[in-house]
Amino acid sequence: MMTGPVLVPILGDQLSLDISSLADRTPDDTLILMMEVAEETTYVRHHKAKIALILSAMRHFAEELREAGWTVDYVRLDDPANTGSFTGEVTRAVARHTPRGVLVTEPGEWRVAQVMEDWRTTLPVRVRILPDTRFICPLTDFFQWAAGRRELRMEWFYRDMRRKTGLLMEGDKPEGGKWNYDTENRGGPDKDLDPPPIARFEPDAITREVLDMVAGKFANHFGSLDNFGWPTTRAQADLARDNFLEHRLPLFGKYQDAMVAGEDFMFHAALSPAINLGLLDPLDLCRRAETEWRKGRAPLEAVEGFIRQIIGWREYIRGMYWLEMPGLADANGLDATRPLPEFYWTGDTAMHCLSDCVRTTRDNAYAHHIQRLMVLGNFALLAGISPQQVADWYLVVYADAYEWVELPNVAAMILHADKGRLASKPYAASGAYIDRMSNYCGSCAYNVKRKTGPDACPFNALYWHFLARNEKTLGRNPRLAHPYATWRRMSDEKRAAYFDSAEAFLETLEPAEPGWARS
Ligand code: FAD
Ligand code: DLZ
Ligand code: SF4
């Protein structure tokens, strides 16, 4: 019979003092286990900066816990006894500490949830798995919301979340009379835009040690460590949050869809890495954004847009992940099988929009939403790239990427692999959209106004190729009625020109070497 303290494993993206596994615990009767393990650092070949961020934040969190009086058993990656897996390390810790039970907060990923379920039978002590209360909508509530609905649209979910949290509400009515100010959030790349910089943090001794280790051990992973400045502590995350609220939130709304070459963060928050790690509380962040509006420091359309991303999109995406897994990982509703092009890793393409998006991804482990959706994602959709290969890429390259948030965005939002369970239509767009929302096209080798031929913007012919290719599946979608009517009205000659142009371009795509994403 084991009589030791309760063992509380805390995973790398559970770095919150109010994590549910600690809620009813006291330091004198609890042993916290944190594990750097090869299984997590290499199950995909994460961007170097993503690994550095997570390991540095974990080490800082262990310090924070110790300062708050908790006992932490911290297993480092370079510990010679490290077994390399969560299960191996929890098993070893159980043998070491003979705890009377294991108490853990549910993980963010299906893969790890299966691992934890196994602990119930393989470990010689009782294992309790608690819900992750850092999300505002419990999964049980989400499943109930989804049950029996024919259409699971984010907008309806979002309105319920507004009512539930009271954010931007006046009684039971939305502040300003409208739920959604998206139509006022469509500013393009105006000439004199000068977005204030995001907060960046000089690496301290802990971070420097991790950066050195990552540079050595993961040298052949994608991405650069040169610009590393992500917040790795709660105090830094608070500073990054305040910097955003004060300097960028006021214009966040208007320019949230705009792209400017070299302006890698625009007016976005750049807070997703800290939120997903647990360094920032999403509801607290939304309440602070609301205060900015109530105090007259940020306009309603900016604050509503920001809050919608978090209590709307983020929560909805997480609910959809657990609703649709495990099938979502293999879904391929549009039968897309083309391999991922090599330029997603190298940035080596004459398409300026894509090369700039890959560059910021490599330099910062970050691209903002509209780059992920309407450039990188749109291209993958139009070119018919395999959802599993695209999902692997997104999971590798972004500092904020965990499968629960990456996969629904990739497979469902951009690639329509779920046949429209999440989004009523694919976000397919030709070059005209990118030209309107960015300054990329002015300095591109391709001509965005040209529809076909070798110097025409590839997005133009690919757009029609995509619609034609998927007419059986998408041709009756009411939200695509207009483009399909245009396609059907086109002369055979024009259609053939689009088709040939797209095919000729697709022929030129070099497939990526296997091994970039998974060993
Ligand atoms: P902002 O634009 O300032 O938005 C504020 C916050 O809203 C974000 O920090 C994030 O927490 C939340 N948010 C906004 N949109 C979404 C969304 N669609 N899903 C979930 N949360 C959202 N986000 C991730 O956190 N991890 C991912 O792996 C990820 N993969 C994506 C893949 C694709 C194909 C697309 C289209 C989007 C993806 N997103 C992902 C969502 C979004 O692009 C990022 O959350 C955002 O770019 C993060 O930067 P930010 O903090 O500056 O966000
Ligand atoms: C992503 C990641 C990486 C790179 N390394 C670790 C690690 O060494 N230890 C750890 O606890 N977590 C790590 N993580 C985050 C986990 O992959 C994440 O907690 C699970 O995917 C569940 O969401
Ligand atoms: Fe991208 Fe086409 Fe514009 Fe070039 S012309 S930047 S490929 S949208």
C-alpha cells in the first residue's frame, strides 16, 4: 500500500497556478511532477523556437511553483535516467515517491489522452483525470450545445458565450446593439500603417541554457532561434498582454485582415503562445480588453473582434476538436492527395505572399491569422494538398501549435476535410483577395491581374481549378452559388485556359523531402 503524497503530473502546456489538478491540493501533501521528454519534443519535429519556448516556460514555472511552496520533481531532457515518455516518467515517479494516488488535469491532445487513460490500468495507484477548467466552456456543455444541431456554426456558439460570460453585454442585449462588428474590420494595407512593436524579452539564464541545448540537440529541426523573444514567465506574459492592450488593441479590429510584407505582427496580440501554455488566462484577458472599451481607450469594433477570437473561435475550435476526434485526424472530404510543396519549408518560391509568410514562420514561429488562413491555407486548399501533410506542417512550425487548436483550423477551417461540419464553405480565394488585403502583389514576380499563362498569379487559375475539381462535392453549396454560376457560364475555351494554366503550374511544384515534419 502506497502512503506517500498525491502525485500531480503537470504537462508542458498546463503552466497555470490554478490548474484543476492543484485546486484542492495543499503543498504539504502534494508532489508535482514535470517532465521534459523526447516523445513530446520529437513526435513531430517542432520548430526550434517552439521547443525552446515550452521547455523554458516549464523550467520557469517549476521555479514559480517552488517559490509558492510546492515541491516539484522536475525531470530534465538531459537526465541520463530519463525514459523519454510521459508514461515512463510517471511510472518511475510512482516507484520513487510511492504516492497514494495520481491526480492530473486532462491533456489538450487526443494522443496524450489515450496515454493517460492507460495509466488507469498500468499504474499501481488510483489515477484521477480532471477536466481542464482553464477553458471557459466545459466540454460537456459544448457537446450538449452541439447535440441535435444540424449546423454547428461559431456565431451561435459565440452569442451563447457572450451571454454566459456577460462580456460586452447590456442586460441580455449586446453592447452597441450588434453581436458582431466584422464588417467594420476589413481595413486593407493602408500606406502609413506603423504597427507598434510587440513586447519581446531578452533571454535570461534559464532561457539561454535552453536555447543552447535546443540549438545543439535539435539543430536539424525547422526554424530560427535568432529572434527568440517570447514571454517565458507569467510576469513577462502580463507585460506582453499590457503592451498589446495599450498599443495595438485600438487598431486590432480595423486591420485584423490586413497583411504588409515585413510587418510580421501587424496589430495582432501575439499572445497565443502564452495563452496556450497557461501563462495567461483567456477570460481575464477578455475582461481586460472589455475594460479598455469601457474606459474609452479602444473602440467597440476592436474589442468585440478580439473577444470573439477568444471566447468564440478559440473555445469553439477546442470543442470541435474533441467532438470530431479521432476521425478528424484522417478526414479528407475533398480527396486531396498532393504532397506538401518543398517551399513550405524553404520559402523558396517566386510567389511573394507565400515566401513572406514562410519567412515570418521560420524567423518567429509565428504568422498572423490571415497569413495562416488566406495565404498559406488558401494555397494548400486550392492546390489540393493532403490534409495530413498540411496539418503536420502547421503543428511543427508555430509556437502556439497544439493539436487541439491546430487540427480543426487546418483540416476543417482551411481544407474542408470535414465536409463543412465546421465552416459552411471553404475560404477559397483568388489573387484579387490577397491583392486587396496586402501589399504583396506589387513586388511579386507574378502579375495578379493576369488570369492565365506563365506570369499570371497562380492563385487565379488554381481558384477555378479547385472549384471545377470539386464540383461534385461543392457545386450545390448555396454559399458558392455565385462562383459556380460564373464557372458554368464560361466558354469552354476560357475554362480550358484556366485548367491548363493551373495544371502547368502544379506540375512545377517540388514535393517536400520526407522527414521535415516526422522522422
Ligand atoms: P490574434 O489575432 O491577436 O487573436 C487573439 C487570440 O484569439 C489568439 O491569441 C488566439 O488565442 C485566439 N484565436 C484567434 N483565432 C483563433 C482560431 N481560429 N482558433 C483558435 N484561437 C483563435 N492558433 C493557435 O493558438 N494554435 C494553432 O496551432 C493555430 N493554428 C492555426 C492554423 C490555421 C490554418 C489557422 C487559419 C489558424 C490557426 N490558429 C492557431 C488560430 C490563429 O491564427 C492564431 O491563434 C493567431 O494567429 C495567434 O496569434 P495572435 O495571438 O496574434 O492572435
Ligand atoms: C510540445 C511539447 C514539447 C515540445 N515538449 C514537452 C515536454 O518535454 N514535456 C511536456 O510536458 N510537454 C511538452 N510539450 C507539450 C505537450 O506536447 C502537451 O502538453 C501535450 O501535447 C498535451 O497537449
Ligand atoms: Fe501572391 Fe499572386 Fe499576389 Fe504574387 S501576385 S503576391 S502570388 S497573390
